[in-house]
Amino acid sequence: MYTTTNKCKNLLLKANIDTDSKIDFDVNGKIHSMTFEEIIDIYMKASEESREIFILALEKALNAKDLGVESFFENMGQLLLMTHLSKNLEV
């Protein structure tokens, strides 16, 4: 069975992009690192429709070459961190 996760990872591998590539995020002076693979795995836990949108966006980023892919994963990681931080925010 060919999963959506495998499709994303194979798209990166075909473009010679390592799924272990990391992006660092500075959140209030604390560095959080996430690999492309971690970001993919987290997004693949979403609905089927969300997974398909993720793949389409990834394909567009790959067509924009390296800068597009890095920017794509940076933005996706920021969304994950913001979601995580907002869930843990005490009011």
C-alpha cells in the first residue's frame, strides 16, 4: 500500500532532498529543530483532504526549486509550533 506519507518522502528523494534536513525555529530565545520528515509525519495525521492539500503544496514548492522547499517546510513548521504553543497557552 502506497501511503500519502511515502508519496511526500519519495517526492523529496526524487528531488535529491534529504528528509533528515532540519529547520531551526527560535521561540522566545529557545531553539526548536524539526526535520522535514517530522513535519511530514505530523501533517499526515490530519484529514485526508488536508494531506492531499499538503502534497499539492509540496509539489508546487518542489517546482520552485530548493528555496521553495526550504520556505515550504519553514512555514509548515511555524504553523505546527504556533498550534502547539497556542494549545499550551495559559490565559
